[in-house]
Amino acid sequence: QKEVEQDPGPLSVPEGAIVSLNCTYSNSAFQYFMWYRQYSRKGPELLMYTYSSGNKEDGRFTAQVDKSSKYISLFIRDSQPSDSATYLCAMSEGNEKLTFGTGTRLTIIP
Amino acid sequence: GAVVSQHPSRVICKSGTSVKIECRSLDFQATTMFWYRQFPKQSLMLMATSNEGSKATYEQGVEKDKFLINHASLTLSTLTVTSAHPEDSSFYICSARGQEHYGYTFGSGTRLTVV
């Protein structure tokens, strides 16, 4: 079993829809949770960073962490074609090493 | 915000030659730098972690004599792929972390093709 599980997709939704992306994990020591967006042939770009459980909102993006269920989510409201990318969840115990999910390929259809 | 510059973005080399990839933190001091490898449609695989002024820590299965990492200053780390072979063709990405913020800033990646 992988430490971090993420549905690779692909996921296609119409423009304006709400997108829900999720990851589950098995390591209860993870304390830091991040979402990255990666465009084709580019490095990942940090979207959201959350420490421990709770919600965090930034513009159209909302990150949720439920440590009791070992489940994290990223919601994108009013999705735009420019949101089309691969979204990677990442987690850390705080010891610097990041563990990534496999990434979900998202396409927003105009 | 924090910026990491990675060069070259793309390189093609002949089998048996060596290739050096540079990773620079432009506006912060990177106490720790990470090197990843990414295969098509797959996630990032951590190759090694380097701290300024000390030897890199390699992940299991990564050949340290083949992938030489140097982190000589707080703003520069290099990855040298020695005696490259076609199976080394991949997308290599660096990331850096500074003391001032939590968060890992990634470079734009290097597409290596060995022919």
C-alpha cells in the first residue's frame, strides 16, 4: 500500500463547475499538507499549505484536512480552463521530506 | 515570493557523456535542496536531499556515484548525471526550502534526453 493514494484521473469538468480533488494517506505522523499544481513540462507550483486538521481558503481554492480520517481535499470553485493541469497532494511529518501522491490530471472544458 | 531557477530547461546528450543541471534560489537562502525525478504521467520521486556544505543524502536505490549532487552555497545546488544512458532520460526537478518560510519552491524542471 502506498503511503499516499490519489486518483490519477483524468478528470474532466465543464467550466464554472466545482472541482473536488482528494488524497488519502496511511501515515498518521503527517502534519503538513500541501497541494501543488503542475502544468505540462513545468515544475510544481504550491497552491495551498495546511498544518494539521482544518480548512483553509484562498480565492477560489479551499483545502480541507481531516486527520481522523486521513483524508485531504482540494476544492476549486468557478473552475476555469486555465485550471487545467495536474494536481499533486504532498505531505510531510515536518522532517523536510515530502511524500507526493501520483497526481490527478484535470481538464476544464470551455 | 520565493523563486527557484533551474537550468537548462532541456538538454540532449550522447550516451556516455555527463550532464550538469543547476538549481538556484534567487531571493532566499536555501538551507535544503531536493532533487526529484519524474517519469511521464507519474509523480515525483525523491532522489536526494542536500544541505549546504554537507554531503547529500540519497534515497534507497539511487546511485550516488551516478547522480552527483553538490550544494556548495546557500543559493546553488547542482546535479550531475555521469556517464548518462538512455534509461536516464527523464524530467529532473529541484526544490528548495529556506529558513524564512515553510514551503518547498520548485524549479521549472529539466528535460534530459540521452541518445
